[in-house]
Amino acid sequence: MRSKTIRAAAATAGVLGLITALGGCSASGPGSGEGVTTLNFFQFKGEALDDFNQIIADFEAENPDIRIVQNQVADSETAIRTLLVKDRVPDVITLNANGNFGRLAQAGVFYDFSDEPVLDTINPAVQEILAALGNASGEVNGLGYVNNANGIIYNTEIFADLGLEVPQTWDELIAVCDALQAAGVTPFAGTLADSWTVMPSWNALGAYATQDGFFDEMRAEGADLGPGSPVSFEKDFADAMAKQAQLYGYAQSGYRGASYDDGSALFANGQVAMLMQGIWALSPIKKINPDIPAAIFPYPVPEDPDDRLLVSGVDVVVTMGKNGPHQEEALRFIDYLFQVGVIEEFAASQNMIPSVIGAKLSDDPALQSVAPYFDAGKITGFIDHQVPTAIPLTGIVQQAVLDGDAGPSLRTLDNEWRKVAARTIPVTEE
């Protein structure tokens, strides 16, 4: 409890410090230079601090009438809510595009980019992921900047040595797992000691069950969700979770007690052939083995390989306040961020996929392996972003994998959905 208190106090101090910083440089005037406008740039990624510093320096060199102050804070979601409440809205904002961002967008606190030319430069499939999270009615409240990719990471050298092809169907994936085992190679690294590591595979396998308005119907059912409902977790996710359990059956001995770091080490050292993770996992893996030969393929769930989708999240969304005092200058900076050369360098440094149409990916084989799905618009968002945070989703899914029986967990998810809906979804009368 003491460590939690210390962390909470540190987060609060960080937020208060940010508010003070923002309040002190919110407009042009003394300290900014005559005719110079200072913009507050709220930036949530600590690992991107240096990249954005360089972008800011280059932008300011081309735009001497604008000064950018980057404010980076770890607890970004708490910070941005606090700033919004205190009417200290930053001029330019980056956030992770998750359910919390969607709820803020729906509340109408962000600018509407519908008529801005920069919107036309962005991959429409990326913007569809943001739209699924939420916008104010009839508006576009965020611009996708860079995306990640969630799939099966595989060791291309092991596959080549054993003459294995990237599986195009589920049966082919299971055949690959069997062939690996027959050759004495463990197919997957399982890492159930860290509960969150069950979510990448759940998001990817369950994505196919949600393509036809599943969550819209779940929200419409609300507290009335039950066995007779047209959709439910129990009714629609049984196959996805059976497939998830099947893949964990090919994990290493002791996977229940293995951590994320353990799994990274197993893959980096060639002790397993595949990992149920996303592109973000390659950074810790390459710290162990910089020369790891890795690529990614989507979970081959559909019978028709042409129907495969790559699950992707918008790692960075760019937005700004609805009624900021320096919108013209803020839009100039945002337009600069989305220039092809600028976004290419940022995405390459962050090991991400740039959102701008025509922007090239880095030469990293893992990124190149997922490029066709972005080019074809065959991407879809993380489905856990659609689940209310009050539902303990991660623990419920982890328990299903531990038990090897999804039935009770699926019923629990439906029950939790009903309870949350009863508290939060208003009942309307005809």
C-alpha cells in the first residue's frame, strides 16, 4: 500500500507540475519574443521525447514565429483529464488511441478535423480504427499518427531451416506447430505470469467475431444481455477462446509461471519459434539478440486467407483542444508532423507504421511483413478498447487460459457487462 501511495503522489505531483508549466506558457508575449507564439505540446510517450525534440527544433527553424514547448508526463490519461477540467487544454496533444481517448472525443472536448486537408493524407483504415473508439457526433476528433501491429511473431530462420511456410489458414498453423514439435522445437512462448500477455492473442482471435457491429449490439442490449440476446461473449467468443487455449497447448513447459521477460528471452535465444505478441515486443527481444530474424503474420482464423485481418492499434493519435487560442499555429505544427519525411523518421525510430499514405516503412523485416495489410486497408482495432474498464477483462481471460475452459469465463464476461451496463447505460422509454 505504501508503494502505491508513493506512486500516486508522484503521479499527482507530475500532473500539478504539468499544469503549472502549461499555465506559464500558454500564449505569445513576454518571454516568447515579439510576434512569437508559444504552443504547449502535450506528449505522452517517454521513449519519443528525443524524437519530438528534434522535430520541434526542425519546425522552429522553418517557423521562427512559433515556439513549441514539449511537456511529457507518464500518467497521461490522468493528466489530460485534469487539464481539461481546469481549462488548461494544451495547444497540441498526443495520446494513445484507446477507449479513454474515445470517451474524451465523444465528450466533444477536441477539435473537429473533418475539413482539414491533413485528414486526406492519412490511411482511411487508420481513421476507421479511431472512429470505432468514438468521436463527437459528425466529427473527426483525432488524427492517427503511427500504428503498431499485433500478430504472431515468428523466427524466420527456424521456419526456413525446417522448410515451413507462413500458415494461411488455421489448419496450416496447427500443422506448423506439430511440425515444430516433431523437430524438437517448442512452437510458442507462453507467459501467463504476466496476465496482460493473454490479451494480444485474445484481441487478434476475437477480432473476427466483432466485425459486424458486435459491440454496438452489446451496448444496445446493455443490462438486458442474456442467453436470448442476438450477441454475447458466451455465444460469439467460444471459438476464439478455444483457439487461444489450443495455441497455449503448444507453449513451453512451465509457461504458467513464465513472465513476459522470460518469453522475450526464449524467443530471442531461438528456444521457441513463435510469440503471441505485437511489434512492441521486438524492442526487448532485440536488446537480447539484435540480429534476431523475426517477422509477423496475422492469426489465420478465416477459412479464406483473403479474409485475414491484422489487428493494429493507433499508438499515437494527434489532436488539439476544441477552442484553443492558437489554432492556426497549432494546425501549422500538426501539418508539419504529418509531412512524409517527418513521419517516416519518427515511425522508423519508434519501430511503428506511419499513417500517411505513401510514407515508407523502415527496412525492418517485421515491419515490412505487415506492410501489405496496411496498404490494402486490411487492419482492425484492438477489441479490448471496446470493453468498459470496470470489467476485469484481463484477469477473466487469463483464468480461462489457466483453466483450459472458456465457458465460465465467457459467462462471467456477460455478467460483468450486464452489471456495468446497469450502472452506466441509461434506460430510455418509448
